[in-house]
Amino acid sequence: MDQYPWVIRFTGIMSMRLFCCLSFPLLSLSLVALPLHAQDLASTCRASSSYDVTINSDNLVFDRASPAPLRVELRHGALRVDGVAVPQPAESQDRLAVFERELRALAPRVRTVAQSGVDMAARGVLAESSSLGLSAATQAELTQRLTRHASDLKQRIASMRSTRDLQGDVASRYENEIISDLAPLVAGDLGQQAVDAALSGDLQAAADLRDRATTLATQMQPSMQQRMQALRPQIAELCPAIERLAELQQGVRDAQGQPLHLLQIEP
């Protein structure tokens, strides 16, 4: 009977560890979906922006918390900065009109890459989970749930109009939703295996399960990072279009005569 408190403590600790170690690959599902994800563009295309962008039916809006200007609106070649119309020469109006058109054309390509990243991350999580020794029923349930979450996330990506749609609190809520659905399923399965092993007197098997839970974090994170490297060629295909946008904004200035710098390309 002395085993029961130990088993309960062990199962609880292992569940907490599984929550932590599963967070990274599941988080990848959401992070890879962010349009024009800053880290990927900075490392692959050398591109960055301090603005969020929203693609509306009749205009483009670039906005940020600081510094000024805080809001830049493009509408068929017309420019408004912080709510004030900024007249432009004909050549700059043409540039802005082309900029808007080409950014709209780029958006579905970005969504396609993001959706591909979701599929890639989901396959990676399933491949990694197959080495955990889960029961067939748990593995099947995990596959079903993960497939459902991936499908839902891809639908969200398809409907995204702003870089804010999967950032901040929205992203945190969705990540927590995925983790709270999947992590207990895996933790429960391995926890039950540990209980069964301990109650049968096989403490070595229980210890092996403990060690497996302990090493999952260090094993799965680099493996998932390596898997997601396969997305880089698709991101790289976006670079010429992004560089073209950076070129189009050149020469366009705000009311104070300062360049807009909606997008930067590092040399």
C-alpha cells in the first residue's frame, strides 16, 4: 500500500513535465502560421517591419504602438499618415498603387506557406509521438485531435486579414487550447502505464517511463526545429516579392518629408 502515494506523486510530476515538453511542438503549429513571421523573414529574406498590416477590401493599413507615424493607410495610390492625407507626386502615387496591388497578390502565397507549415508541424508531432510507446487507442485519438486542430488552424489562416489575427492574446489562447486538449491525453496514457508498472512491482519500467518523460523536452525540441527547416525553401520563394515591395516604397515620404520605411531589407 505504500506504493500508492508514490505512484500518485510520480504520475502528477510526469504529467507536468509532459505539459512542458509538449508545449514546444504544439506551439510550432501556431507560430509557423503567423504571416510574414518576423524571425523567418529576417533570417531567410533579411526582411523586417515594425508595423502590423491589415488587408481590407478597400485599403491597406500599417499600424504600430510607437514611434510615430503610428498609422499609415494606402488606398489606390492615395496616402494617409496618422489620419492626415499626404499628397504625392504622380510617380509616387503609381508606386503606392503597385505596392498595394503586389502586397495583395503576396498575401495568399504567404497563407499557403503558413498552411504548409501547419501540416509539417502536425506530421512532426505525430512522428515524435509514435516513439513514446502510447497505446494504439491513445495514438489514434491523438492523431484525430491533432488533425482537427491543424485543420482548424489552417481555416483560421485562410480567413486572416491582419498580422494580429494570431498574435498576442489571440495566439496564447489558441496555443493553450491545443495544449490543454492534447497534453493530458499523452500524460494520462504514460501515467497509467507508470501506475500499472508500479502496481505490478516492475519499478524499473516505472523508472524508465519517468526518464522518458524527463528527456522528452530535450529530445523533441531540436527534432521539431530540424523538421521545420524544410519550410525554409518555401519561405525563400517569397523573398523576391518582398524585396520588390521594399523597392516600391522607396521615395515615398510622409508629410514631414521622411521615408515611410514600411518594410526594411537588411544588406
